[in-house]
Amino acid sequence: MPGPGSTSRQCSSCCMSLNVACKTCKFCKAVQPRKLRLNKRMEKFDTKANTWVQAQKRNKTSSHLRDQAALVKCNI
């Protein structure tokens, strides 16, 4: 296990040394697992987004959905 100030870690499948910011291993191309805290935040965001969409559909405010979709499309 690397120390608290370490900038390297081991690949979860081939155990080669990687930079902590790598999302995939450059040797075996395996996707590296995310941190548990980040996964929880992303799941929470997804559930909030889905509940918001359902509320907009239930209230029949489809213009809000189209406006948000246009913003997302422009930002990509």
C-alpha cells in the first residue's frame, strides 16, 4: 500500500506500477477502479438527475427538459 504522499499505485490486474491519475493501465489496458467516495458522489448525482427529470415529466414542463438538453449539448 503506498504512503499518504505517494504518486504511484499498482494496477489492480497486472500489479505494475502506475501513476495515481491513470484511469487505465498502460501495460494491460485494464480499467482501474475509482475511489469509493467518487463512486458514491456520481451515483448520488445520477439519482438526483433522474428524479428531477421524472418531476419535470410529471409536472408537464417539457420546456425545462429541452432547455437543459440544449445546454448539455452545447457544453459537449
